[in-house]
Amino acid sequence: MVSRLKCTAKNIFFGYVSSIISLLLGFISRTIFIKILSTTYLGVNGLFINVLGVLSFAELGIGTAMNYSLYKPVAEKDIEKLKSLMDFYKIAYRVIALVVTIIGLTLLPFLKYIVKDPGNVGNISVYYLIFLFNTVTSYFVSYKFSLVNAEQKNYIFSNINTITSFVTVIMQIITLILFKNFLYYLLVAAVIGLIQKIFINRYLNKKYPYLLDKNTKKITKEELKPIKTNVIALIWHKIGEISIYQTDNIVISTFINVTTVGIISNYNLLITSVSTFITIIFNSAIASLGNLMATEDVSKQYNTFKVYRFAAFWLYGFSSIAFYILLSPFITLWIGSEMIISDFTVLLIMINYYMVGHRICINNIKSAGGIFDQDKYVALLQGVVNLVVSIIMVKLIGLPGVYIGTIMSGILATVIKPIIVYKYAFQKDVRYYFIDGLKFASAVTFSLVICWIIKYNIIKNVTMFNFIVMMVVVTLVPNFLFLLFFRKNDEFIYIKNIILSKISRR
């Protein structure tokens, strides 16, 4: 237990260092980008990231299945088993790289239908090919990070990524200032990214020399059987995941225009940059959860999950309120009121953000416990609902319609996935999960309404002083109300005691 906590804490610390640096550099880079180029270029950038995200379908969930299959041999230090598994995954990922390349090249003639109203932004096809190159080359090294993650050493990637991000952003800023050219901007990132991948490959080969051992046994049919089962299940998950998370920008670009994708990307930058600090906490614990699921009894797993989930409610609940109240005023002060979207659209984005954040615990416990097959069709159903509803609603009401589709698909997962996890992982009655979920959602809604009323009376005109006042209000009010509502909650008491014990040791 102590070892798991130490590894998680180390992953969180270095993850935070990486995020703080990325956050600062991201804002500087985005500000210069908008001033020198235009929002349309931002839209192209965001759109191609999503298009390539769709192409990640070729990965078919092998990465998730791979992470799960490595937890046990890593815990048991079974080098021979690790060699066999990693050799298998190396071949699989090379095939994936080839498939992504072929599918990616086939999409080239259809770009003109996806990128609506691009204006005079240059050669769209060349930009797309650079994005494709970045994606394909990542498959030659990314599979090795599963071994690092299984050892609960995510901080290794965080540290490397921090250095690379720093160098990339600085060079991109210099390139923008000197040349004012989007193509050069992309090429800088591609070259530095390639150097990073070569370095990572050599570093991991040195750290795990057995990866270079040619004397490797092929995995047996018995060992391959659960991997195949998980991968087949994860194919469905992957289709659904892509349909939900990688298609919004494509729908917006196709049915509205690519400039709107650029405007939304500013909101996404802020949300991602800040929420990364929360996501790190939960994602840093995945490997530890895998170790927990492999070594502890169900009662211990369940109690840990409840604490994990309560922390997710508090952090995602608070941040969703803060985002809704502060996002548009911040963007107004940062880059101008012409870059804001309607409050209704922001509210929909935040509802989806809270739902996704609240589901992170269920998803992580599923991954850690290898529960992939039981809900494989749920993700596909989500994807269909998201695409159909988003396309219908975007035609009827415009931009908000895209996020209505996303929310409706999310409701399916919010209801079905806990039922499956409670049945197969915990053997518990799931109604308690939903009762707690209703309490949490009610607390968030009540706190949001109070903050909105205060905002309505304070921020009539956006000024730096009013914004700072609202930051203080949003920090104090939700956290005070959460404390008031849940101070006697067992999970709150457990977390409080851990914090107090840490403080008392100093």
C-alpha cells in the first residue's frame, strides 16, 4: 500500500510540474499564434488532431489490453513473460502504423469536404500529411510506455514530455515571430517530436535491456486467448470512444465552419490545461489500481474506489462550476469578446465535462480490473447516439446541438457502466452508487446556482477587478458548501485524516 501511494504521489508531482510548464507555454504560444496568424489556423490545427484521433481506431484498444496484461508479470518480475508480451506488442504496433498510414493517405481527397470555409490558409493537404507523420511515427515507440506505466513510473514520460514541450513551444514561438508561417510552425513540432521519439526509444532500450533480447519465446495460445478477448471487446469500445470524443470538431467544421473550431479550441485549451491538474491525480493512480486489483481482496478494492470516486466528485464538481463562471470572462480579457460563445453552449460543455470527470473512476477501475468484454456494445451505442443526435441538432440549433448529442451519449455510459462494474468487480448493489451520484450532482447544481446569482450581480461588465472577485467567490463558495454537505461522509473523513497525518509529520 505504501509503495502504491509513493508511486502515485511521485507520478502526480512530476505530472504537475509538466502541466504547469505546459500551461504557461501553451498560453504564451496561443496568444502569439492568434496575434500573428488567425483563428482559422487554430481551427485547422484542432480539426486535424481530431481526424487523426479517428484514425487511432486502427489501434483497436490494443494499448489498453496491453496495460492490463502487463500488471501481473511486472508485479511478479516475470522477465520472460514480459519479453514475450512486449515482442508481440511491438509487431502489433508496427502493423497498426502501416494501417494508419494507408487509411490516412486514403482520406486526402476528402479533406475539402471536411474543412468548410478554410479561407486563404495555404495547402491543407500538406498540413494534414505532417499531422499524419507525427501520428504514425509515435506507434514505433508508444507501446514501450505501457511497460513504464505498469511499473507505476508514469513520471518518466512526464519528465521527457516536459523538456520536449518546452523546446517545441519556444522554437515554434520563434518561428512564428520570424516567419509568420503555419507550415514552418508545424514542421518545427514534427522535427522535435521525431528527435524525442528516437531518444525515448534508446532510453527505454537501455532501461529495459531485455527488450533487445532476440531470444524471446512466442506467447502461447493460452496467454494469447485473454488478450484476444480483451482486444475484441476493446474494438467496440474504441469505435464508441472515437465517435464520442473525436468527432465534435469534425461535425462543427463540416456543418458550421472551421473558424468555429478555432474559437472552441480556445475554450478547450483552458479546460484541458486546468483540468489536467485533476486528471493527473486519477490517471497516475491507474497502475496502482491495477496492482490493487491484482493483490487485494474485493472489500479493500471497493473501499478504495469509494474514496477515489468522492475525490473525483469534489474536484470535477468544483472545477466545472469554476469553468462555467469564469471561462468566457477570462477569454474576453485574454483575446477579446469576439472569441466567446453563448452561455448555453458553455453550460452544455460543462455538464459533459462533469459527467466525463465523474465517470473517470468507473473507467479506470474497469481498465485496472480488466473489465472490457461485459460492456463492449455500450460504447458503440454511445457513438451512434452521439453522431446521430449531434448531426440532427447542429442543423436545428447550431453549435449547442453538437454538445447535446455528446451529453445524451454520456448519459448512457453514466447509467450502464456502474451497473457492470458493481456486478463484476465488487459484487455490490449498484443503487448506492446512483444515490451517491444524485447527492453529488445536487450539491454541484446548488453551488453553481449560488455562484451564478453572485456573478449576475457582480460581473455586469468584464473587468480585471470583477474577474478577480469572482475567482475568489468561485473558490470559496462551492468548497464551503461541499464541506457543509459532506463533512460527515466516511470518504471525506478518510481523506481528511490522510491530509492531517501528512501535515503532522512535517
